[in-house]
Amino acid sequence: MLGSPRGDGTMTALLVDDEQLAREELGYLLRSFPEVEILGEAEDGPGALEQIEALEPDIVFLDVQMPGLNGLEVVREILARNGKLPHIIFATAFDRYAVEAFEVNAADYLLKPVEMDRLGRSIERARELMRSPEHESERMARLLSAIREQATPPTKVLVRVGGRMILVDAADLIFATVRDGGVCIVATEFEGHSNYKTLDELQSTLGDRLFWRPHRSYIVNIDRIKEVVPWFRSSYQLRMSDHDRTGIPVSRAQTKKLRELFRL
């Protein structure tokens, strides 16, 4: 039965993360917990949906930030299909607002990098929650609603330019990338460095309505894409609207999203 430990106390698990190293590290840690049996892995959202349906794991360790279909969208899709959810343990680099939403709505999460003690508490919590009369789908529906309410994108982004700290309208941000050990933001009138330490942090704040991660090294403003350029081996580059007409690669994993955006 989906979402219930076996009679011998063993809980089956599926690992979902777009980074192979992250899956390997989590699998290594889980080997210290004989009560957890790993049934399989998935590297993206569509693969997660397929594996959850086929394997019916008790627990899914689900990365929040994945290209194409992220972890929250995987849960949303299962709920839309009226499917029965396994117990979800999110792996997240989200900032404070999302972590608070997880806590308030009794959803479990692991902050990366995953620590052994915290993983142990998550596994025990999974066992307790699977005995709870409240269905996992109810918890997840409440979580998605809370995150939707709290995740309103900011209207301003702070950019450091020389000794100045300038507030830029989010709509004027053209793209962001990692440069000189920090997150560099290129806007319509200037460029500088953000206070965000990683692109993941910036992306979780900006949201995905207007901003897209076509490549792990870039976030782009969809409205500031000037041209889509066919590249070698059926790949593409984005030509942005900044002064240098910067070319930004589209990863293979994001090609489908590109086609959906512009009906290619």
C-alpha cells in the first residue's frame, strides 16, 4: 500500500535530484539506515512522476529546484491527477520564507548539504506521519497554497555598483550570472553584484513567472530575450537585450521549456 511501511518495518524510498552527485551523497547517507530500502532514482520531474507511479515508494526525497518541472510542480501534478502521494521529504536550498511554509504545514524538508542527524530525524518523522490520520495529499495541498501566497516576486532588487547600492526594478533586470565569486546582475542601465550568494537563492526570490533558468549558470528575464539563435547539435543560444547582446546557452534539459515558451 502506498505511504505505509511494510510489515517488517522497512520503508521504501525514491531519490529525485537533477544532480547525480547529490543523489549519490544521499544514497550513501541512507545506507546507514537499514530500515530504508532505495527502490530507484530520477533526475527530473517527469522521471519522478513516472517512477512514483511505477514503484509506489513509501518516501520520496524530492529536490525542490530542478529544471523543467521542479519538486513543488511534481507534487502539484500528482494532486491534479488525484493521485495518492507518498510521504514527501523535500531537499531544498530555498530561503527562509519557503522553509517556514514547510514547517507551518507539517511538511518535512532537508537543507542542502544534508546532515546525517537531520536525515535521521526526517526518517523517523516520515514513519510517524505515515501513521497519522491526515493524508499526505492534505498536507501538500496546504503547503502549495501557503507558498503561493508568500512567493510574490519583489518589485526591487538591490545591486551594488562601485560604492553605491542601487535598487533596480525587477522588470529591468536582463540576466544574472556567477562572476568574480558572486552573483552578477546585468540591468538595462548598468551592472553590478547582488547580495545573493547563489543563483538558486536569487531564483527562489524572483519566482518563475518572468525569470527562467535556461542554464545552470544563468537566470534570464524572459521579456528581455532579444533573439533565439540556433546553435550546434540542435541546441540554442539566447541573445539578450543588453548593450553587448550577450549570448546565453540553453542547456539540453531546458530545450523543451524553450520550445514551449516560444512555440519553436
